[in-house]
Amino acid sequence: MAPRSPPLTAFGAGKVILLGEHSVVYGHPALAGPLSQGVTARGVPAKQCQLALPSNLSRPQRAQLTAAFARAAEATGSPPVKVTLDADLPLAVGLGSSAALSVACARLLLMAAGKEPTPRDAARVAWAMEQEFHGTPSGVDHTTSAEERLVLYRRKPGTTVGKGRVVDSPEPLHVVVALAGERSPTKATVGALRERQARWPERYTRLFTEIGRVASEGARAVEAGDLEALGDAMNVNQGLLAALGLSSPPLEEMVYRLRGLGALGAKLTGAGGDGGAVIGLFLEPGPAVTKLTRLGVRCFSSQLAGPRAV
Ligand code: PMV
């Protein structure tokens, strides 16, 4: 493929983890799907490959983003484009904003370099960026974003890479995403859990194994079109996350609110901790979004998989 001449546009989707966050770090499966919200990268011709840094970033954030972009540029042969970024996704609440940004940049640079931005190549380049942002992420975020499909993801034991199996849904899968306040960075929450796991390995290993089972059962429920079973798996997963010390009053309150509004299942999504995003599985998400918005809750709905209304 010949290098495509700018202006170019590429999108990276945010993600929600339906089942299996945290245990996925320890090699168990997680079920995750792409949001319609995400990050858009735009490229215009330039003398060299460069990123226009968003103006609202702190100095460490600028340094991190510059280093991550340099990794993507290196992996794609530094095509001569200037890249700008635009997000319609809430940042740092568990919705995979850094992976969305990484996939958007990866796709754009691949296209500018004349390469097909296949999910595999986009994931490879995005992974290089994600390591700057997170250190040792499980890989579920950028894999889901690059595939743009519902996936059952599993990290290969003893490695930092993993694979996502696409999970087809015969039913439309709608979630309401509601924000329940600020939270600590993922790295801190994952690190604190690792300390508890190192202190009481048998108990924590049992809980991780059970979450992995629930994630696999949830994937089978999706394939069978059994959304009630998927909702139940989400509720059980929330209980197990609370047992691991990853929930908090703001998250629990939002979980119960969503269940009260008719969610088939509801749970925190992403790293959790003292706040962040909560998801509810709904057959009809519209009325819940209207009610929550009226109550002042920041929320939106997204279809993760299944047939779309025309
Ligand atoms: O909160 P987020 O979007 O950073 O998601 C974290 C998901 C974890 O399973 C907690 C960490 C990981 O690397 O998979």
C-alpha cells in the first residue's frame, strides 16, 4: 500500500471490561468490548513525524505522551505527519483512554507510512505506547480497542502479551456507563492489590480463579444470547471485586442505583478503587440515561456488540 497523503483521520475506541478486570493481570480471561466513544487522531503534512501536545496537560503528562508517541513513530518508520488528538471519552476513569489514544495514533501513523492498519499491526504499535503509560498492563485495553469487537482476552502465562478471541453476540449488548467520582491511578490500585496477593496468596489466587471462570461463563452466555445470565455474572463479579478490596461507597452506590433502574447486572469497570466508572447491562438504556442525567450523574450509553438498529 502506498503512503496515504494527509489529511488523515483515525479512531481508537475506548473500552469497558464486562468481566474479569484485575484477574486478567494474573493470566485469567477477561471479557471486554469497545465503546463508540474514543480518541480521534488527525494528521496533516509536516517535515517530520510529530505530535501537537494538548494544552491542558501537566509537565509529567506531556513528557509521558511525547515518549509514547516517539515509540509509535519508531515502530512505523516516522512518516512525515503532524498529529493532533481529540477525545470524546472521559479520561482516567477506567474506560481505556490511553489505549484509545494509542490505537488512534498507531492507525494514523501506519496509514501515513503506507501500511494497512490491521487490528494486529495497530495493536503491536499501540502496545509499545501503552508500556510508556502503564508499565506492565495486561494488554486487554489496547487489544479490545484495536479489534473493535467484543473479545475474551487472555494474557499468555509468563509473558506480557495476550490474545483476544472475538465473541459474537446474537443480541444487542447495551451498557450504561455512569461516573462515580475521581479515583487513584490504575498503577496504584494494581500495585496495592499485588501487595495483598503476595501476603495472602492462596486466598487471592482462589478469588482470581473464580473471576476468570465467571468471565468465561459470561462469554458463553453472550454467545447463547442469554443476557440474564450475563447480568448475573456481572453481579457476582462485582461481589468478588469487593472481596478483593477494589470497591468503595461511591462505586457500590452507583451499582445499586443502576440495578434499581432495571440493569440486568451492574459492576465497577476498570481498576476501581475509590471511584471511577460503573456499568449496567440494559435491554433499553435510554430511560436510565435520562433519569441519571436528571439527577446530575455523568453518564452515557453504548452498544458493545450484536445486531444494530438501522
Ligand atoms: O482502569 P483501567 O482502564 O486502567 O483498566 C485497568 C484494567 C486492569 O485489569 C485493572 C489492569 C490491566 O492492565 O488489565
